[in-house]
Amino acid sequence: MMQREELIKKWLDHNLNTEEQIAFEQLEDYKDLIQMNTALLDFKAPEFAIDDTYAHLKPSLKTKTLNPQWLKSLLRIAAILAIGFSVYYYTSTLDTEVGTFIAEQTTIALPDESTVNLNANSTLSFNEHSWTDTRIVNLQGEAFFKVAKGQKFDVVTSDGTVSVLGTEFNVKQRESYYEVICYEGSVAVTHNAKTVKLQPGDRFKIIDGKIHANEKENALQPQWLLGESGFTNVPLKHVIAEFENQYNYQIVLDNVDTSRLFKGSFTHNNLDLALQSVTLPLNLSYSKSEKSIVLKSE
């Protein structure tokens, strides 16, 4: 039977006859070779001139101990291995990204057993490869964190960074709305190069560029984990934006002042009840179509 190395060389050259192909498929590592070849099909090999490389090395080689054609095959294998290592390094250093759609929530287990509850229409990303050195997640949207004790844990958003060692807290970063609530332990919120430390029950909130201080939170966890969105003196436009995150409807306004402040909550699992919870306190009416809801001042 033809030697293993010769079969691999002819396979690399696409020069196996029917009998040799059968022998090649009976190799112990046949599946591994095929899997590696399949994984590399979408990647372009770097420029690698085998003949030129061989010509450069030839003067220093002992031709009696190494066949020139076999050397070329070795160089081909080396090129494939180099690509393989590059692919492995590239894929192992990519960020893991998890996202939710409108009206969807999910729970994420991080590499250190920390957990994240991701609210609707939100995205979380982190690098598992470097997690043991730096615990950093990037957030767009809203999430509740239960962080395992350990080295510093950072939640990075476009509006600021939340740093902790081990605690429970909620971060909400929507358009022109940024809010951090500490439920357990302590957190440090950095915004515009200034840092604010929060203890359990403390809230840091910025709405439309204005910082709201001295607001307290008495609940033990965010309302959205229980199927409701709650607000304390929040402009209506942000309530509407969150409504659209929880229900797959577009809100159309008819002579409605969206700067009016709203205090209350709406459920995530009953559309009409949710609409009544928002419209009645503000003396608004609503009408529904297939995919839109019109709010109107009475």
C-alpha cells in the first residue's frame, strides 16, 4: 500500500486515482484532514511561491536525504497549517455578541458565572478569550447584571462606564436616556470623566442631557424582569420609545406633547391594558391598526 505521506502529497496535488482515493479515505486522520480543508475554503492563502521558495532553500539542502518534490509538498502543508493557525487565532479572539428583538428577553451566562438578563431590543458583547484578564462587556440597550466576585467588571456604554467588583445592578442606555440603579453591593459610574459611586437603592440617571440626582429605588430588582416597565417622572417620549421596544407597534402622535412627565408603569403582556396605563393618566386616547397605534390628546 502507498505510504501515508505520499497519499497526502497526491491529495494536495489533486492527483489521486480511484484506488488511491479509496486508500486515502481509509487513513486514520482522513476526517481531520477533510475538516481542515473545508474550514479553509473561505480563506485566501497568503502569496506563497513554492518554486521560488524551494529555489532559495535548495543550496543549503542535502538532496540525497530529501526529495525535491516531497519538499514542495511539505511547503504546501506548512502553508495550510499557517492559515489554520491564523484562522484559529482570528476566530478565538472575536467578540461574542448576543442581541434581542422587540418584545424579547434573554439570559446570558458569562465565563465567570456572572449572569446578564438582557431586555428587549438590546445588544451585549464580550470577549471570552481575554475574559480571565479583563471582564469587560459592551451594552446597547438595557440589562440587569449579577456579577460574580472577582477582579473589576466594566459595563461600557456610549454614555458612560459602570465598574464593579461583585454586585447586582441595572444599566439602561437608550437614545438620550442613561440610567444605572444599584441593587446590591456598590457600583462606580463614570460619565464625562466624572465618577459617581452608588450604594444599594441609589440611582444615577441622565435624560436629554440633564442629570437627575438623589432619586432612590426601593425595589429589589428591575420591574422589567417581572414583565413591566416602570417610570418615575420621565418625559412621555421615552415612555413611548420603551413601549415600542416591548410591543411590535409604531406609535403615531396626533397633537401630543411628549415632554409631559409620566409616573407609572405598563405591562408587557397585555397591549390594551398597557395602553390604558399610559394614556389614562395623561388624558390621551388611542386607536389601533394592524401595526400602528395613534395617540391623541382629548
